[in-house]
Amino acid sequence: MSGSTLGNPQNTIEILQKYQFTFQKKFGQNFLIDTHVLDKIIHAADITKEDMVLEIGPGIGTMTQYLAEAARKVIAVEIDKNLIPILSDTLSGYDNITIINEDVLRVDMRKLVEEENEGRPIKVVANLPYYITTPIIMGLFESQVSVESITVMVQKEVAGRMKAGPGNKDYGALSLAVQYYAEPYIVANVPPNCFMPRPRVGSAVIRLTRHEKPPVEVRNEKLLFDIIRASFNQRRKTLANGLNNSDKLNLPKEILTEVIESLGKGAGVRGEALTLEEFARLSNKIWEYADIL
Ligand code: SAM
């Protein structure tokens, strides 16, 4: 196997020129050109020769080379067909990489993991296309793909939202959804000059380690997430009003107020003050009225 070579900016430029590659903004293409950041990602992802890794958006294969050296097997899903001949070239020295030319949101991940890894948990590692960060991450969690951890580069502000708790201005539906499924850990902040072309926003590497089982027990997951979304839909409204305005819940305001008060909260409380555990209790109480919801 050849060593990783692309992390060096000069080699990236050479490849881009050789293939006269033009960046497509609509695909969120910002390629990593910093070997220290690449090393940090690989280290945080904690990959061993037992692991199958899914990479989303390999670009010209920079991180893919690092992953192939650390893992048993790498599956990389890339939407841009213009990158496929480049990947065949830059990854030609490796025999443990499969490239799939497809939109990652259209790939049946459960089937892929079942077929390629006999259903054993995989590790996801990526420098994500920022325009679809949330659907990718929530899709992986909700589709019950067997995933052990997700170590990804995301927009810095989004990493902050995933990690935030009650009382923090960034706390919201994404924080609760991510924390229901996983333990977030911010690995590093990454400035725009580590990418080509430079993104207009700051970036951060975040590792999400999947819980073996969610930290709270809920009687109906869908109801929990409907409640969370309704609570944050109108940030300046009270929790009772947010829930009352949701078309997913059909409970009279008096019952909503009663349920909220039974948590030991005042009627004027806002959703952003509730912990995941409190949302779970709220959702289990509302579930008692399932026959009239
Ligand atoms: N991994 C490379 C690196 O670090 O240099 C490239 C990262 S770049 C931020 C995002 C990559 O995701 C691009 O290669 C882009 O073409 C690809 N991409 C964008 N949308 C995608 C989608 N829906 N499915 C699969 N890949 C996608």
C-alpha cells in the first residue's frame, strides 16, 4: 500500500489540475488540505484493523487514504461523478476501498451494513457536505443502522448546537435529538484555511458515540420528537403555547398546562429550560392521553 499523500496542499493542487476539476458549490465541496487535522480526525475516530468505515463524500480521496490505512475496509459514497475517475487514480494503491457513486441520502444504509459488515456496527467518518449535515446524521440514527460512532467535520455552529444543554442559546431540537442517540464530544475547531476552497464559516470536528440504549425511557419515540419540535418551533412562546399550536398534538390547553405543572414547572416555562429527561417525562405523561391525541 502506498502512503497517504494528498493531505499536502501541493499534491491536492496537482490532482485538481491534472483532471481540470471544477468545484461544485451545490455539493458543499471544501477539501481538507491539512495533515494535522486529518491525523486528529483519524485519532478521534479510534479506528482499528477490525473496523468497517463509511465515509460520506470522499472528494479526491484525501481522508479515504488515511482511513484505508487504519481500517479493515472503507466504503465511500460520493455524489459527484466527476470525482470518480480521480478517486480511481488516487486510491489505486489500496485494495480495501469500495466507492459508491450515489447520493448518500438515497443509499439503503441498513442493507449496506448488513451486506458488507454482517450487521456489525460500523464507524462513520467524514468531512461532511454542510448543506445536508442534519439529514445525514439523523438519517443514520433513525434508520437504525448499526453505527458505533460518527466522527465528522461540521459547521462550528452546528457542532455547538449538537453539544448544547438547557440554558445555552444554542440548545434546541437538534441538541436533544443528537443527545438522545449519542454522547457528543467536540474534538477540535478547524479554521477555514485548512480547506480548499476556504469555506465562509468556521468548522469543528465532533465525535458522536452512540449510546447502547437511550439515556431516557420513552413510551413512544415519535411522540417525544413531535413534542420537542413543537416546543422549539416558536422559541419565544411558552411550552404550553408551543404544544397547543402543534398540529401533531390535539390536547386541550388545560390538560397541557396540567401535564406541564405535574413536572414541577410553572405554566410559563419555555421549552428551552427542559432537560432531555424532563421532555421524556412530559412525553410519557402526554402518552397517557394517547386515545384523544
Ligand atoms: N472528504 C473530502 C475532503 O475532506 O477533502 C471532501 C469533503 S467535502 C466537504 C464534501 C464531499 O461530499 C464532496 O466530495 C461532495 O461532492 C460530497 N457530497 C456532497 N453531497 C453529497 C451527497 N448527497 N452524497 C454523497 N456525497 C456528497
